[in-house]
Amino acid sequence: MDLNSASTVVLQVLTQATSQDTAVLKPAEEQLKQWETQPGFYSVLLNIFTNHTLDINVRWLAVLYFKNGIDRYWRRVAPHALSEEEKSTLRAGLITNFNEPINQIATQIAVLIAKVARLDCPRQWPELIPTLIESVKVQDDLRQHRALLTFYHVTKTLASKRLAADRKLFYDLASGIYSFACSLWNHHTDTFLQQVSSGNEAPVLSSLERTLLSLKVLRKLTVNGFVEPHKNMEVMGFLHGIFERLKQFLECSRSIGTDNVCRDRLEKTIILFTKVLLDFLDQHPFSFTPLIQRSLEFSVSYVFTEVGEGVTFERFIVQCMNLIKMIVKNYAYKPSKNFEDSSPETLEAHKIKMAFFTYPTLTEICRRLVSHYFLLTEEELTMWEEDPEGFTAEETGGDSWKYSLRPCTEVLFIDIFHEYNQTLTPVLLEMMQTLQGPTNVEDMNALLIKDAVYNAVGLAAYELFDSVDFDQWFKNQLLPELQVIHNRYKPLRRRVIWLIGQWISVKFKSDLRPMLYEAICNLLQDQDLVYLETMFTLLFQLLQQVTECDTKMHVLHVLSCVIERVNVQIRPYVGCLVQYLPLLWKQSEEHNMLRCAILTTLIHLVQGLGADSKNLYPFLLPVIQLSTDVSQPPHVYLLEDGLELWLVTLENSPCITPELLRIFQNMSPLLELSSESLRTCFKIINGYIFLSSTEFLQTYAVGLCQSFCELLKEITTDGQVQVLKVVENALKVNPVLGPQMFQPILPCIFRGIIEGERYPVVMSTYLGVMGRVLLQNTSFFSSLLNEMAHKFNQEMDQLLGNMIEMWVDRMDNITQPERRKLSALALLSLLPSDNSVIQDKFCGIINISVEGLHDVMTEDPETGTYKDCMLMSHLEEPKVTEDEEPPTEQDKRKKMLALKDPVHTVSLQQFIYEKLKAQQELLGEQGFQSLMETVDTEIVTQLQEFLQGF
């Protein structure tokens, strides 16, 4: 593509591609897609998005196309890869001018430079870092900021690489630029602190932005750039200096308004300081030891004393609490029961902790947590009154405890109380003693304090087991509290009920339960099976007697809740209901909402009956058929519940039946809908694969494959992953038939791997599918490789080499341990080999194998040997406790499948040994040693450690 003649044409098409008119937009997108593989196209894009006189939308689109092109065509192994000459020109052009005026475009340029750096720096792009360092020194504000933004994204990207050789390069980079990064950060920080008192917001914001970016760079270098950071004086100097800087920044918050951009940036910078400490503690606990004392002093003073008043904010308090919690809980700081067995580093850290957490300090922390942080706020009380479900979800916190204050304070309380329970138990007991007897309903503060103390007693239930006579406390204190009906007592009644729930499984006499049920009969628990038969019979009689549709729905809902709660224990009592439901279904033909209630009841009924639900099939399967048939009008109402019923029926089915198989005819139109029910549809497909893969695939795989091919063109990334998981499961369950049945999809997966699919989760699933084919059906893999070689017009060996190289390069995309082990087994299955291409990739295969060993090997502390923790050899069923639901038939099928899966039956350790032994026998000692010399010495050392004893 000639730059001069093409620029005008490409610019015109890019302009059309920004149009809102589909008739203009679609042809433009098609044309741009055709140009993606044309030499010179990316040079034209570079000229366009660096031309500040052009339309912003056009430049934005040019940047995006350039960025996407890096993922697809920058790697030299990619089909239609960019030439080395063009890449060299592009690299030079990208760092010529850091003067982009538009923030969003500047960020995209920084990201795309980082993407190139991930692939080319430092070997093919040695000038990048020196250029960035020089550019961040310039006086021009805009150029300096853009260079610093790019510097951050490059550092972030390089820090994320995980292969040993890449980490070594990053260590070298970090040690080379750390001093400069520190001085840069100090310079911008000092500038900000000098300017902040001026009251002129623009320069303050500008210098604060640079402070934030330079701190982001330092965070990556500090946390990821050193093997033993405590031995580097500059690193430790920076970390020790954080506390003073934090104080300065917190003080700045007094002079900055509470509602402006500058305040937001200031708080982000303060939080980033704490993230540096938290990340460093997480990655280098022993290097953090010299910082323990200062971290605890700083955090406790700002969170639990008056020092923090007027300067702290919620997210900062949460971060400080997380820092305290991580130090308290850190296993690296906990000595063995036998002190002599502990390392000196552990003992040193433990000594510092013990010296800090004195009785007065612990007492103050405990009292402040309960009396200050546990108090319900006016806002929380209002929310509970107006939206109790939303309040409960917010209060429990779920996975958000790290970022939400209330859950965070409760977690910190639990951890500190557990660690120092002998010291803190008397403190909490004393707080309990002061709250005996009823509380004046007019004294809201006293009610809230009692609520907070009860909260603490509930959270510490297991620790207080031997110190609280809960049965007496229940009778004398809590039961009377439940009987106070005043409106202001509502929060306390709620807390008492919750508190009893916390203690009931810890320490509560069974003969007290009738008193509890009498007081709170609406909390009838499933332990109360003496009530079950009577209650179920009465509910069923009521269901038959009532005539109003709404009333029937309500009774069915209660019945469903009972069935769900007692699960399999419902089996002796459901005969009458099973006989009545077909009649009720027929009567409710004009009442779709009542039919939805029946479907919900059937869902819980099938779960309770388990494999015995097969006896319901004459009624059950026609109901599923109707509810999931999109050609029938009722499906609009019944589809969601019908699909859920279909799924639980499959999960609990002991075997396939012709009728159950026949219902799958409804699936193809459902997949065409591409609705929010798609996820359940994929689960149903997987259910059939696990239930009867051969019969199912032979009957439906061709049509299913066509549906999948259409789906893959239009669904989201998440949807693509769901499709691919179905294929993966088919290959796992049926390694012979699976690849044949889904053959039309496999070339697309192969191409995705070779071209370096840019979405990590999709790439991970691609590699999972291909790993199954390679490991479990070698002959099919060979025929697939041959087919792809023809399509790519390449030699089979060359294509195989490209695939292995991409596999090794994108191994970080795979996060699931099972898939990581599968990848190692699959690539190792190529050995032994005298193929020069495979030998050329030997180093990468060994790297992946050693990474796999790190993932799956656990050390036996008694013998000091390693074993593969993913191996499953026993056939006995795990014991199910009363609190757990029994395994479904599908759970059992998955367990039996796992017992045949190479991931769970082949020892990775032994497999590597056998493959290396075979390779050695094939090449001879000298040839094998030459091959091993291509592997990083650190990797070889780790490999030898894992293979000790072989």
C-alpha cells in the first residue's frame, strides 16, 4: 500500500466507518477488514492518528484499528504478519512525538505502545525505554505527561509477563531505571506539595497527575522488579518513605475541597500508596518485615485514634484495616508449634508483631471496632427500613469486603479476635456485662451500642465457646429481648435473631429449641422434621381447597420453599402432591403465572427426589417440551422456568430415555434466539453430553455444530467461551467421537491459536480444546494439522512450530490449574521426537512443564517428596454431611469421568520423566544434553528438584 496515494482513500473510508448510517458504515468496515493484511496499512493509520488536524472520531478509530492489528499481525509467526521493515518504521514513528492533545487517544496510543513493547522490548526495541526516560524529563507539560503515561503502561505490561526469561529481563530493567523512577516521583511529589498551598487548581492537578503516574510506575517496579527487594537500599528507602509521604498527602486533604477533580485524584494517590504496601506485603512477606512495625503504628494511629480525624476517608480506612489484617493473618509470620522448626525470618516477624500488639493496643482496637465502626449509621437504619433485602446484601458484603467498610471491620475483628482471643475475650465479656437487662427504647444510642456488642458476640461465637453460657444468656437476656415489640426495638430484635443463628450451631441445647420456635416461629428450620409431615399435609390440603389463582400460587411458593429446605427428606411425603400436580397443570391452562409456580415446585421436587424423579417422566417431560417450545405461545411466560426444570431433570436423571433425548429437538430454535437464557441452554447441552455422549452426539451433533458456527459469528466473548466449553466437554467425555462430530469448529479454534486470539479467556478455552485433541486423539490432530497447513499454505512442521510458540507465549492466559496441567501434558505428548521444529521449541515445552509442576505439585512434609495434587485414584464416594446437599447423578457422572481423565490419572511428574527419558534414548546422551542446554538453567534446576527420586 503506497502511503501517499493510500492515505486519502483510507481516511475517506475511516470517515465513513464513523457514520451512524448502517448503509455507509457496513461497507466501510468490510473495506477496512480487507486492508488489515495489506502491507503499509498500519503506516497509513499511524499517519492518520498522529495528524492532530483531522476529526477526533476518525483518529480514534485509526488508533483502535492499529491496536487490534498488533494483537493479530505483529507476531512474526502470525499469518499475514507485518514485515520486519514496516514494524521497525512503526516503532520509530510511535515514539517520535509525545504531544497528543486528546486524553482518550493519548491513553490508547500508550496502550498500543505497551502492546508492542510486550512483544519487542528490549530485543527488537532497545531504544524505547531510553527514549521514554528522556521524554519525561522535558519541560513541556503535555509532552512530559504523555511520555509518563506511556512509561507507566509499558512498565505495567512488562511487569505482567510470567515466563522465567521475561521476568529476568524485567528484573534487569527495574534495577537499571529504579533510581531514575524514584527521583522522578520525588520531583513531581515535591512540586505538588509546594503548589497545593497556592490554591491554583490547574497546576496542582497537573503535578498531582504526574505524581500519580510516576507512583504507578514505581509500584510495578517495586513489587515485580526484584527477587530480593530487601537487599536493595533504594527500594527499602522508597517503602520506608511512603509513611511520611502519606501523612503529607493526608494533610493536603484539609486544604483541598471535598467535591472536585483534584480531591478525587488526591484520594486515588493516597490509596495507591496503600496498594504499594499491600502488594509488596503479599508478594514479598519477608522483605516486608522491616516495615511491619511502621505499618501497624501508622494504620492503627489513623484508624483507631484521633490522629485520623478530619483527614481519613472510607476507602483509606478500609486499606489500612486490610494492611493490619494481612499482617495479623500472614502465614509467613506465624511460627510452627515447635518454635525451633520456624525460620529466623518468621521468628523475627512474629517478635515484631507480639511487641506491637500489647494489651492496651489490642483493647483499644477491640473497643473502637465495636463501639465506633460496628454502630449502625442513620443511613443504614433508613436503608434497612426501606429496602431490607438490599441492606442485607450490602451488610454481608460478599466478595466486596476488601472495599466496603462494614464487612471489612467485621473481618478485621474476627481475625484479631481469633489471633489474640485470650487477651480480648475478657474485654468483650466486660462489654456484655454492662448491657444486661432491657434497654430504654428512648435511648437510641444505647440500643445501637447493644446492637454492636451483640454483633461482636455473634462474630466471635466460636472463640467464646468456653467463656459464655449461651443457654442461660438466651433464656435470661435474649428471649426477653425478642418479646419487646416497640418499633424502636426492631433493629435489636433483628440482631438477636441473627445472633442466635450464629450460636445455634456452636452451643445451644436442643431442649431450648421449642422456646425459640415459639418466639420466632417464622424461622422454622429444617432441623425441625417433627413438624414436617403435619405442615406438608396441611399445606397440600389448603392447595386443593383454595380457588383463587393467586392463593394457589402463594401456597405453591410455600410448598416449594419447604421442599427446597428439607431436600431429600421430603421423599416420604410427596406422593399426594405428585398425583395432584398433573391435574393442577391441566386446570391452569389459561393461567401462565400459576403454571410458572408449578414449574418452580417441580424444580425443587426433582432436586428432592433425585434419581427417583424418573418416575415423574410421563408428566414431567411433556411439561418441559411445552415450556421450551418457542413455536408455542406459552413459552413467553414458561421458558425460563422450563429450561431450569429441563436442566435439573438432566442433572438428576440416572440414564437417558428416548423421550428425554427427543426433547432436545427444541434446542436449535432456542439457540437462534440468542436470549439471556443462552447460558442455561449451554448447561443443558453439557448435561446431555455427560449423560449419554455417544447417543446424543450421533443424533444431534451435526445440527448442533451448525448452530454453534452461526452463534460464534455474533455472540459476545462470554458466549463464545460457553460454546467452546461444550466442545471441550465433548472431547473430554468422548475423545474419539467428539473431535469427529465437532470437526467443523476445530479449524476456527486452530486459527484462533495461531493468530493469537486477543481475549485471554477465549484463548485459554481454545488451548483447552486443542490440548484435548493433541493429548487424547493424536491421529485426529495430525489430520487437522494437515488440513490447516493446506489452508495456510504452509508446511505442517512450520505450522506446528508456530502453534507451539503461540501456546508457550500465551500460557499466562490460562488460569485454571486443570487446563494448565492439560497444556503441559499435551505439549509433552509431542516427545520423544527427532523433528527439528519440535526440538527447536523444546525449551518452551519444558518451561510450560515446569510451570505445570509448580501448579500441581505439593510437598509431603513427612517425606520431603513431591506429589501431583490433581491425581484422583479412589473410587469411594465422599461422605456428605447433613448441611450439604447430596450429589446429583450428574455430579457422580463427572466424578467417574474425572477418574478417566488424563489430568487426574496421569502424574505430570512421571510423565515428564518418561518423556525426557525417551527423548534421551532417541538422541543419545550428547544430543540430549545439547537439547537441555537450550533451557534456562534456573528452569533446569527447578525441574531436577521436582524429579528427585526418579
